[in-house]
Amino acid sequence: MELDEKAEEVLETLWIRTEENQEASISSDDLEAAEKEAIEPLLGGGYITLTGGRVNLTGQGRPFARNVVRRHRLAERLLADVLGTKDRLMHEKACKFEHLLDRGLDESICSLLGHPRVCPHGKPIPPGRCCRQKQAPSAKLVSPLSQLAPGQRGKVAYIYAPESRQLQKLVAMGILPGAPVSLIQTFPSYVFQVRQTQFAVDKEIADAIYIRLVAEDEATETEKQLPGDKRRGRLARRLGRWWSRRGQPGQGADSGQ
């Protein structure tokens, strides 16, 4: 059964609220008028149940809903990392784009993006079969720093640092989205350059930095420091000083003040 856009949006809402927000079910009154029209075909297809005005996913509907969320967040990642879409337009465009990603195409895009774990808003992207099999295309658009070859260049697409200590270290180093990166060596540690500064990190940190690869003719542009880059550099230094003070007695939120 092929579902229309409104039906998929209902499934997406249900999955987020029941799986991520841990709600037992949602009220049918929470759905928009256009979405309520999709309830009947979803009931008929066995994707949802409706009891006492409460809507929930069935065992059959849950994987479909999960896939809708996955396609939406992959679309956001693609729009942000490759097409440079701004946050204000990202959700709206992703809502339309996700419906164009047929099963199989989403895996190709996921592989090209280096199997991203989170969307641009920090929400987890449900892994697909390609992620579990570590399926890789001939050329990725976005890849962890640890998987680059010496000499490859790009820009920081995003950071996936589930542990605060990793994030603290990266922020203190000034590693922010958009920063130009060039990998110098991979052994015994990962040495890379950001503008005029070189850093050496272990694999754990290198795994957390996702790089949007650039072509050779674009690579030289990553080394030019535009006015916006200077502002980001100043911001990174301020954030770095703030993070470093957090661990000192009498400073920041960790001091118990």
C-alpha cells in the first residue's frame, strides 16, 4: 500500500512522540485537520490503532514510521551539508524531499553522507541496513576525519560527540561547522590543519569530526579566511576559554553556584 504525504506525516508524528518522547499514544485531537483525513487509510492498512480517541502505531506500522523519520532527517542532512540550505528553510524543504526518497535511494544518500548519526538539529537518525553493513560508495560526500586519506581537504560538516568531554575538547580547539580542514597524517595520531593551526588527536576524536569533502578547485577556497570565518574564529576562541574555565574552582555551572 502506497501512502500519501499526510499519512506519512501522521506516522512520523506518532514515531517521534511514542518512540523518542516515550508517550504511550497521542490524542487524535493533536493531529491537524488534513492529517485526520489520513487516519482512515492508515487504519485500513493496519498501520495504526484508534481507541478512545487515542492513536498508536501497530507492529506493522512502526517500521514504516521509523523509515519516514529516517528519510526526513537524511533529507535535512543532505540539504544542510551538501546544498547549504539554511535552518529556516530546511524543515520545510526536507518535508517535501523525504517523500521523493524511495526505499534504496535513502541508503545511497546515507552512504554518500558517511552514515550520519544525527540530523542538523541533533536528533538521532535511525540507522538503516547500509549503516549496519557499513556499506560504502566509491566516493563519499561527508566522511569522518578518521576515514580521510592524508592530503584530503574539506570543511567541517558537523560534530557527533555524545560525550561532553569530546565536545569540550573540540570546541576549545575551535572545530566548528564550516571550518576548513586538511588531513596531514593518520599515524601514530591524526594530525590535521585548520587554517594556520595544526592539531593532533586520537581516533575517538577523529571519529567525531565529520568532513564535507571538496573538489581540488574548491579546496583552495577553504584556506581563505573570509570575514565570516574570522568571526567564527573569534567565537571559537571565546567558547574555548569558556569551556576551559568550567573545570576551574569557582567558575561556571560546574562550581555549584
